[in-house]
Amino acid sequence: MKTIKGYPRKNGTYGVRNHVIVINTVGELAGITNRLADLVPGVVPVVQQGGTSQFPEDAMQTIRTIKGTVGHPNVNAALVLGMGENDFANQIASELNEEHCKVKSLVLNSGTTLDKIFSEGSQWLKEAYEESLLDVRVDIPITELTIGLECGGSDAWSGITANPAIGVCSDLIVEAGATSILAETTEAIGAEHILARRATNNDVAKQFLTIVKNYEQRILDTGEDIRSANPTPGNMVGGLTTLEEKSLGCIKKGGNSVLQQVLKYAEKPATKGFVFMDTPGYDVESVAGLAAGGAQIVLFSTGKGSPTGSPIVPVIKVGTNPKLYEIMSEHIDVNAGTIVEGKNSLQDVGEEIYNLVFDVANGEKTKAENHRNQEFAIWRLAQSI
Amino acid sequence: MKLNNAIQLHAEDNVVVALNSFEMNEEVYIKEIGLNLKVVNKIPYGHKVCVKKINAGDKILKYGECMGIATEDINLGQHVHVHNVRGLNESERLVSVNDFQLEGVGVNEDY
């Protein structure tokens, strides 16, 4: 069996990075989170702007995302900053401590000063970071790997080059016994019947059609109609004829594998193989959800050069066209533009991405990691209260 | 070496995607499938060219999937786009969650 070199965790998962992070439960602590990370070089800030006053569904989603991020296999140790009496920082820390994750919480309240947070927090982070440097990578089976599939800044070539090439890679990942998560529910509108037919059973098919229908309804409620607005006049000039064609170009990142499960945003798969996560099209929120759901690496196609990264998972950028690679190669890890030039086939580029997944899993840094692109945002369904 | 100037996304597809813009009578070339076909319309890059005879009402196959229905007969080398293809309607798409079953009543397996 193929192996990668990763970090074994006490809860039985495996990381491909060994991050020590500091994260905030509420947006009010964003500045303090950044400052605390600055005090200990090497520590990664995971900063979010969401508040405490959220609708119940959003509050649950926020907690699930933060817990998934803090307990992520790529995370060696995490400091969770909370605020006030009912903050969930302590709860997340104690739940994850039971799973043997190295997590500490600090809560700002009437009895705590900023000085105390900075001194106690930086001391803990410093020790955790120094200990993390002692860890060594070991051989782990490829079946322990989960990748996420994403696109951001699509162009007329996305559905012809980068997305189907990522699909070739995804199918190889699934064949190897690992897990691949397709995301972005909005992108499936118009081709949902095609993906539903690839579901392993009726229940999964229905769950998939339901999340697409619900998403479409929420958009309709705002007065927008994706179905009749697409393909856009610009899409048609680019060669896209029907909505099915446009959406197929997006969902082909998932290749041709059988759909095994439909996940909530930031939910962990209960199965290996090809699964779908309900996420928005906004790349930063979608990548954060994929990561919180356990993806250790994200494959990301772009036609316009989105710099989006993640604080905890390597994001591999696949550029769709030769011009983009010429101009924005500083963001692009794989140039699928060679397909446009007739030099490479989809299979060639798919295998190149697959090989790079192994290299990145083994420690090679992506362009987004080198630039320290550490974007993080949590998907919200409703407005703030 | 002559490079491919179009791409077929699935072996069953009846269209290929132009990687260059083509003038009339220029040749679409894909080495792997032995395709050497003169286009009969001007084809902008990124647009589709018919490579298997398509009759009115036939499915347009891209990625091996049905991406639309031909509204007229389409011959080899012709431009395939909004002027001769329509999207699926609701009943063809089977979007109703309540009616959906993988097998049995209400399913149109043709699409």
C-alpha cells in the first residue's frame, strides 16, 4: 500500500502538518489572537470575526467549525481564546482533552486581565511549540488521507482543464482507499440530478438533492434565481451553452466516483471514498469547512489566481490556463494550462496533481503556505442578532 | 510535432472543445482519438464542435453526461451552442426531491 509521512495523533488520526495554533471563539478577540501569535514566532493565528449573538443553527455551525479546527489532525496543539461567562472555549478544550488533543482555553472575563492572557498564553504556546519541534514524521497509510476539492475565481477553462484534472486525481485518491470531499453546493445547481444518480443509495441521493434544494430556496428568498440567471451572457461568450454544462464543469472536480455520504458544513466523513460537503461558493468559508471536517489537504482550481489559503491545511492551487501561469505563477502549484496548449492530457495533469498531493503530504510547502495565506471564515446562514 | 488543438472530455462525447479559435475549413486535431476534422463554421476557443452526427432531440454529451438536447440536426464540424442546443426542462432534470427515486416511478433514466 502507498504511504505518506505524517504525524500520528493520540486520537488515532494523522496530520500532514504539525501546527501550533491560537484561535478565538468570538470576533471581539481577533486583535488579541493576532497579538498573542506574534509573541511566539512559529505559532499560527486562526482568526475569525463571528460574534456570540447568532441564530441557533449558526451558533452550532460555529462551534462545530472551531472544534474541528482545534482538533484537526494537522494541529499539534491549540490555545482557544474565549470571552465571558458562557463561552464555549472551555467546553471545546475539555471535550478535546478527553480525546487526548493538546488544547488549552483561556477566557477573558471580569477576573482576567489582558496581561494575564498574554503571559499565560504565550508561555503555554512557547512550550507547546518547542515540544512540537521534537515530533518526527512516520509512515502512514494513504487511506488516512482526506482531501478537499474547491474552486475560486473560475474562468472559461476551469471546466475543461483544472476541474476535470482534479477529478482524475480525486478518482485516484478514492481508488487508493482514501477520502475526497467535494464542496460548494451552489455550484451543483443544475447538475444535481447527475451527481444524485452517482449516490450509493436512495438516502444519500435524497440528502444531496435536499441540500441543493434548500440552498437554492435560501437564494430565491433573497430575490435571486440562479437557475434562470445561468449560464450568464459572459459564460455563453466563453462557450458554455446550458446550466447543466456549467455545473458539470464544477462538479467534475469530484471525478466519476460513487457518492458515499452527504456532510453538513464542517462535519467529519463517517466513511472513506467520495463524499460531498454542504458549503457556500465563497472559497474562504468553504475551505474552512473542508478543513474543519478533517481534510488535511485542499485542491483548489483557479482561473483568475485567487490567493486563498488556510491556516491549518496546505492548499494546492491548480491554474486553468497558460496566461494565468505566466502572470501569477507565484500563486499556482500546478499549471493545467498545458492542456490548453495541447501539450498535456487531463490524465497527465491529474497524475501530476496526485503526485504533488504525496509531496505536499510529506512536507513540501505549497505556494499559499509560502506566502502565509492563512484565511479563515465560518459560513453563516442567518444574519447576526 | 503537431499538438492537439481540441479536447474530448469523455470517450462517449459527441462534442469536443476547441482549444484554439478556428476559421471555416480549419482542421480540429486530436491525436489520441484519430480526429482530423474540418470545421464548417467559425469556432471561438472554448466552444464546442460536433464530432459525431447529432439528430434533433438527441442528447449533447460532454464529460459523458447529458448537458443539453439538440434542437435541430447537427453535422460533423458544426458549432454546437445556444443556437442548436437547449437545456433540460424541470421534468427532464428530476429536481423534485419528493419524486426522486433511483429506481421506480418518476425517474427519467434517459437524462
